[in-house]
Amino acid sequence: MTMRHTRFPALAVGALLAALAWAAPTACAADPAPPVQPAAGDTAQQALADWLEAFNSADATRLEAFRDRWQPDMDVARMLEFHAETGGFRLVRHEPGEPGTARALLQERESDTVARLQFVLRPGEPAQFSLEAIEAPDDLRVQRMDADGAIASLVARADELAARDAFSGVMLVADGDQVLLHRAWNRAGDAEAPVRLDSRFRIGSMNKMFTAVATLQLVQAGRLSLDGTVGQYLPGYEDPGVAAVTIRQLLTHAGGTGDFFGPEFDANRLTLRTHDDYVRLFQKRPPDHVPGAEHRYSNYGFLLLGAIIERASGQSYYDYVDEHVFAPAGMTRTGSLPEDVPVDGRLTAYTRRDGAWHDAAETLPWRGTAAGGGYSTAGDLLRFARAMLDGRLLGPEMLAEATRNQSPWYGYGFMVREQDGARMFGHGGGAPGMNGDLRIYPDQGIVVAGLSNLDPPAVSRLIDHYLLRMPLEADVGR
């Protein structure tokens, strides 16, 4: 069984398609995998009920029993992690299905997300599961509120989570020049390092927005081309497949450049200190798909953009974004200084293990990179959004290109989508001890930002909660 959990990166609103899908592995001719044969009397409906009961129990023994009966290669540890993310599911209703198929609508207990669970049981074939977040049917859609009601609902939800030791962070909502909410929350009983409005939170992949802006500024200046290649800007790059990947493909996650997190990163975490260090370590690795053929989220692709920015600008990546992105936007509390450098207001990153919060320092890179890992404040994210909208960072034509769909879910360094007919762009980030999200509605002038020093989805769920309830009219313009 192969498991894929692909919450839509950083914009995982309950109404977005995101998936946890299971499918039996494809058997190879040399070593065919025998199909799981259901016992007499087993039915798909029974399997669906067994999975829901075992999953909601969050009990490893019960999940193992389900695995042994229905799906021998199910990853029980991953199921427990997924339960921690979702809080489990409640059954909304069963749906009709073909013979041998059971389908049901579920709702996450900790969010508004509606999902469809399907179990297919056919003689002589492996059992197949799928669980996919879907657009909520009309009878399950969250009703929009007026501005005050939506803010009150967000505050109440954040209060509840903080009281349960499940949230600490800052939430900010702005409508044009008016800030509707800017508030900090601490976890229950945590007074060691209280969260302030100007606290600096690690932002994970949100750095990709800054990297994209820097790249597109250099394109506007004629120092880079969207159709220029990695090999053109990083002469001597060893793998010819990646060397042929274009800037455009890197910006849209179409280059097949993959990730850098994994065993090699773990073994070199504290010695990977520059973008060139990463390039030297990974430059022999070929693309994981034909460049341009697919869009797969790639941290290494944005790391390459950081190295390219350095070659094209003659500055370090950090100096360039300080001077050309953060300074024009007025972002005075955003950066990527190394973890061993004291930074005023940079909070401890907490990750949950064995039911308790622990310092996540041993998981963090030596410093943030063009792919992610820097720090910022909610106020600085609002300043960034306003600088994007008023043309201080990119020209109007380039901004329009960056924030339109270059793929089904991404522009140039920005997640992009429509929500009830309203355009939205932004980015999020998540890793142990960090979760952030920024959503910008350019036609309405609405900016929503949230940051937390806890594991995902501490902030993402709160942002989703607000976005489904806030007043939103697609035809409102400013």
C-alpha cells in the first residue's frame, strides 16, 4: 500500500481539494504482490466502519488489527500522525456506491473540512481506500457572517485552542487600511516566553514568496530570464537534466527538482550553511520527473533560485532580499539569521512528541534559506502584502503574472486560487514547531495572516475557520 498525504500546500482551506489516498502497490512482473483476499462475509461497508472506528480510537493496537485484516501494508504510525492533525472524523452520511464499494461523507472533528471516504473490495483484487477533502455540499457549507461575527468566531476558536494547549501565536486581519484584528495568544500555562504582537515566528515555506519576488525583480531588470536555465546561471552544475530546468519551471514547481529534506539533510544539517553548500551536496541528483511534465512541490527548486539570485545580483541572497524586498516594504523584523545568533523576539519552536511539547531545535536548519525557514511577524506580513498590492515590489504586469494560475494551484512563488469567485494569493509554511499562512484578496483589499510556534496545522485551521465565515463578495473592488 502506498500512502500519499497531500494537503494542498499552505492553502488547505476545507473547501480545497486535498487528499490522503491509499492504493495497493503496483505489482512488478518479477515479484508480484499477492492481492488481499477478503474473508467470506466481509463487505466494503464493514471495512469502512472498521476503519472509522479504529482511526477515531487513536489506538495503535486497534489500527494494527484493522491493518492485519484489511490492508497489511498500512502505515499505523502515519495513521496516528494523521489523527493528531485531524482530531478524527465524524460520520455525516453514507452515499450510494457500486457493488463492492462503500462511500461516506465525513467531517474533521477539528475543522470544517468535509471529506469523502471510499473503500473498494473486489474479488481477486487488492483492497483500495481513498480519503479526499471535497467542496462541502450545500447542506454542510459554513454560513458567512458579517465582519464582526466572523472576527468573534475566529477569536473564540483561538481562545478555545489556546486553553487546550493547542495554539500559541498571532492572528491578524486587515480590510484595506483598517486592521480588524491583531492579537496574540499563549498556550495554556505557558508563561516562559509570552507571545507578543511583534514576536518573531519561523515561517517555513513562506520565504518562497520573498524568493519569487527577488527573482522576478531580477527578471524585470533584465538580469534573469524566465526561460533561462539552471546551467546558464550556475555554470558547471553537474546533472544535465536539472541544468536544463528553467527559471519559470523552478518558480512553478515544474522542474522535477525534488526535496532536500531527508537523510542527507539530516546528516549535514549544521554544515549546510550557504546555498552553494546545498548545491554541492545535491547537484548530481537527476530530476524526479521530466521537467515541465508535472507540477510537484519542490523545496530544492527554490534553493536553486536562491543560488541563482546570488549569481545574478552579486550579493548574498540574504543581503539582496534585505535591500530589495524587506526594506521597501518596511519589514524590519523579518530575516533569516542563523539559529545560533540571538534574535530579539524569536520564539522557541515547539513540536509535540509523546503528548507533550518539546523544543524542535534539533530539527531546524542552521539558518533559513530561499526555500524557507526564516522568521517574520504578522505585522511584517501585512506590510509585505500592502507593498505587493501598491507596486513597491513588482510592476503591475509582473505582479499579475506571478499571482495568476501558472499551474492548477500555483503562480510564480505564490499559491493562487478562487474562493467563492474571489481571487486570492499567498503562501503558507509548516514544519515541526512552525506554522504560518498569508492570504491576500487583491480585489477586496483583504489580508489575513497568522503565525504560530507550534506544529501544523495550528494556524492553518484558524485561517481556514475565518476564511469560510468572513463576508466576501467577488464583485467588490477597491
